[in-house]
Amino acid sequence: MNRNTLQQRVILDTIYEAGRPLSAAEILERGKEVCASLGIATVYRGLKRLLGEGRIAAVAIPGKIPY
């Protein structure tokens, strides 16, 4: 099922607008400026979905957990 909720749109827009890799915490912080109801669990679910769809790619940073 391909639901395009406001939260999903905010997550994707936040990533694209940043122009650089973001952590889940950064996505949450920026995304809450647009959608106050956005939560960290929603960000992680959204990232998992976007990764699975091939719309984003994980970036490995030494010593950090990807997203």
C-alpha cells in the first residue's frame, strides 16, 4: 500500500530540501516546523519505507548507525 500522508511528504521534502544527508533526529527537528504531530517513530517508519521504495539511499558514516 502506498499511502502518501502529510508526515511522509514532510519527511521526503525535508530530505530533498536539505541537500545533504540528515539523521532521523535532524529530520524530526526540521519536519516538526511544518508538521507538529511528526514523531520519531513516524520518521523511522517513513525512512524504512522510502529506502524500500528506492526513493532515498542510506549513507554510511563511520561510527554512526545509518539513519
